[in-house]
Amino acid sequence: MSSSDGPSKSLLQKITPDFVRRSFALKFGIVLLVLAAAVGAIGIVATDEVRSQTQDNVEEQYRNTALQQSDLVDQWASQNRLSTRLISNQDRWASDEGDLSLALENERSRLPADAKNMHLLQRAPSGTTVLASTNLRSNSSATAANLGWTNDVSLNDTGNVAVSDVYYDGERVPTVGFVSPVPASQNRLLVVEYRLGEIASSLRGSDHHSTQFTQVVSSDGTVVVDQAYDSDGHGRDSMILNTYPVQSSVDAGNDLRTASESAGVDTSMPADSELINESYTVGYAPVEGTDWVVLTHAPSSSVFGFVQNIQQYGLIATVGLVVLIGGVGAGLGWSTASSIDGLTQKTEEMREGNLDVSLESNRIDNIGRLYDGFADMRDSLREQIDEAERARKEAEVSRAEAMEMSNYLQEKATEFSVAMEQTAAGDMTTRMEQDGENEAMDTIAAQFNQMIEELEKTTGQLKSFSEEVAESGDVVLQSAESVRDASEQVAESVQKISDDAYDQKDQLQRISEDLDELVDTLETFEQDNPGMDLSESLEQFRTVATQLQDAADTSEQMMAESETVAGAAEEQAAELNEVSSRAEQLKRYARPLGDILERFETEAEHEFVFSGGPSQTTRTPDEDDD
């Protein structure tokens, strides 16, 4: 049972079909598909994210471009207003002295190159006339000179500079006029005309071959500045003073005036024959201080070409990566799976018993090492099988030898059993045969024979000993009885001696006492008869009394010793009684022991030897008495 079938089986293993789990190639293919799908999804999402961010950046850049161009137009208009107001603030424009036209020419020369003409107008009830000009005749009608739009300018608003709509001057050049009332005069206006070509060139920038172009459109949809170029980079007819074809873009720009944003962009506008003959992008931004809207146009393919390239290249890279992963993975998987399948087939052959299968591989990776490992295992298994076969043969030989040995041991055991039974029956002459076939059995036989030989000797000695014990028991019993009789006679004699000594002691004691009384009497008598000398007799009596006393003491001592001898004789008689009893018991036991030992058959009688005496031989009671 494999480990995957155990209780630790993972959830993935449980939900994966067995036919998938059994095939490495199928599992590798599924993993490869999942990996390719994951890489593809990640690549598509990442590409789309990069495209989206890039598009947002491009849109923001395009919005900033529109805002920059709006600021450029605003700066141009603001600068022109300021210049016009500063020039109109000069007091000399209120005087009729001097050459005012020359003064205007001098002022115009100080202005930028796009300042075309300057006019000093005077308003009267009959109409507005040209008082002085850099290109018009004096006292000519302002209306006739395309300056009729100045009639709507208030003379009292001296702090404000009005800006006209775009119009063509006498040279059919798009022009815009800036007019400011002269503060020093109540009926004079200063007009400065600017050509729009310079601002158009500024809006075009340095890239004259770009497909991008900018137009400035008034709130009513009139094109006031046109910086249009076709796709070949050549100029085309200007749309100045024509109606802009897409009013929605103008309205969107105007709506920004009140919104928080300063610029906007429409990324996909439909193709328009008057603008661009393909889908285009337009950025719009209002110009502060005017009702103008700056509109920057470019084909969407040009604006977002980089974005489209990123998306295209991203998708190509993703597809290429997926194909690369699939190709490399498929090749690697096929190579690995084929190697594993080949190894599996060879292991199946090994399992069926074919150990001659070839396990060679040119791979040096883990699969190659696995082949080498299986080859080593095959060689080791083959060696183990050979060793097992040799061991089996050796086991068979050993089994035959063991059977032979078992039969031999059974025969020897039967033979030894018979010998032991004969020995147990009393035949001490039985011996086990040593044939030299088995050292252990020979050792057992030798030890048994040695033991039986010792037992035979011991049995013989015991038989001799039992007989000698029986005989010695009789001798000891007779000797003990004789000694006991003698001891009793000695005790009686000693008792008589003791009685005589006691009587003698009493007699000597009485004689000694009588002598003492006699001595006392003689001393009293001597004292009563001073003339009589009895000292020598008294001394002799005293000596005799002393000797009698010593004899009495000796008799007493002899009597005590006689009593001691009598007690010893009595004790010896008692001990002899015990010895007689023991001898009787020994005699009673020795006879049955001898009868039992007689049952054992021995080759020769063995004399029992006492090890305690100096002669190392048995002795009779008569020899002891001698």
C-alpha cells in the first residue's frame, strides 16, 4: 500500500483522478498547461495594465500639450493686451501736434514681428475715422478699413483692452485687433493689429512634419487660428474664419471654464474629412481672458501608436513566452516522461525476474542518477540472489549434515541411555564408547566414564566401609561395655576411699581438738605450778596437733579429689553408655547399607581408607588396647 493511499492523503490527491496520478507525462502536461495559462493570463493582464497606464500617461501628456498651447495663446494675447494698454496710456495720443503716424510706426517697430499695423481712431457723431495709421490714409473711414468692430468698444472703459474677432485685412492676411481707449482723450482709440501666422508657427513647434495640428476656435465655432498640415507634411488651405466642424469639442472646451479641470481630451473621435480622414484624438483647453478654445488634433494611431505597440508587443511577448514555455516544457516533459516510462518498463521486467535488463542512460541529471541507482540496485539484487542461492545450497548441505548428525546423536543418545539404565540398575562396570565422531558426545562419554569410575571406587569403598563399620561397631560396643564396667568399679572404689577418708578426717579432727584441750590444760597446769617446766612437752604436743590438723586437711583434700574422680568415672560411664547406644545404632544402620551396596556390581573391591590416622589404615579395638 503506497503512502498516498494512507490517511495522510492530501486534498489535491483526493480530487485528482487516478489515471492522471498514474501518468507523469499527463501530470506534467496538465501542470504545463496550467503554467502556460497562468503566464498567458499574467502577461495579458500585465500588458493591459501597462497599456492602460501608458494610455493614461499619453492622455495626460496630450492634455498637457493642449494646456501648454492654451497657455501659449493666453500669454500671446495677454502680452498683446498689455502692450496695447501701455501704448494707449501715452498722453501724446490726445494731442494733434506732431506726426502721429510716425509715432505709431515707431511704437510698432518696438513690438514683436507679428504686430502688423497700428491705428489711432477718433470717434465722432458722424462715425469713426482714422486719425493716424501706419498703413492707412488719415481721415479714412474705419469701417472701410475693416475696423468697424471698434464701434462696440466703450471709450469709458480705459482699463480694458478689447480683442476683435479674426478678420482678413486688405492683404487677405488673418488678423486680430487689440483696441484700448486713450485715457488722455475722451474720443480716441488705439488699435494694434497682429498677424496670426506667428502664433500659428509657435503652436506648430519645431516638428513641422508632425501629423499633429492645433486650431483656436471661438465660442461660436469660428476658427480663429489654424495650424493644419496634411499627412505629407505640406500645408493645406486654412480654415480660418470657417466654422469648426465638431461643435461638441468646442463646447467641451468652453465647459472647462467653470470646471476644476483646465484641459481635457477625447481619445477616439470619428474621422472627419475637414480635419483628419481617420479616427483622431483631440485635446482641448480654454484660453483665459478670451472666448477661445485651443484644439490640438492628431490621428489616434499616431497618438496611441506607442500604446498600441506596447499592447501588441506585450501580447506577442506573452504568446511567445507561452509558446516557449510550452515548447521547452513539452520537450523537457517528453524527454523526462519517456525516460521515466523506459525506466518503469525496465523495472517491471526486473520485477518479473529479468535481471539482465539494460539500465543505461546518457543523462547526467537526476533521471540519469536514478538509472544508475536502479542499475546498482539490479547488480546488488543479482548479487543478493546469487548469495541467497549459495546460501540455499549451503543450507541444503547443512541440513543433510544436520540430519546425519541428528541420526548420529539419536543413536549415541540411545546408546548412552542404555548405558545409563545399566548403571542405574547397579552395573558400575558399564562404560560409554568414544568413537571420535563428535567431540561433544566424546566429552560426555569421557566425563560419564570418569564419573562412573569414581562412583565405582566410591561404591566399593562404601561397601568395605560398611563392613568395617559393622565390625567396628561390635568391637566398640564390647569395649564400651568393658570400660563402663571398669568405670563403675572405679567409681565404687573411689566412693569407698572417699568414705574412709571422711571417717579418718573426723577422727583426726577429734584427736586434734583433744590435743588442743590437752595443751590448754597443761599450760594452765604449768602456770599454776611455776616450778614445773612443761614447755618442751607442750611444744611437742603442739607439733603433733599441727601434723594431725595437716593430716585432716590432706584427708579432706583427698576426699574432694576422690569425689571428683568418682564424678568423672560416673560421667565416663554415662558417655560410654552413649557410645554404646551410638555403636548399636551404627551397627543397626551399617548392615542395611551393606546389603544395598552389595547390589552394585564392581570389578574389584576397594578398601576404604581413613584419612585421619597416621597409619592411613583401619585399626581394631584390640590394637587400641595394646
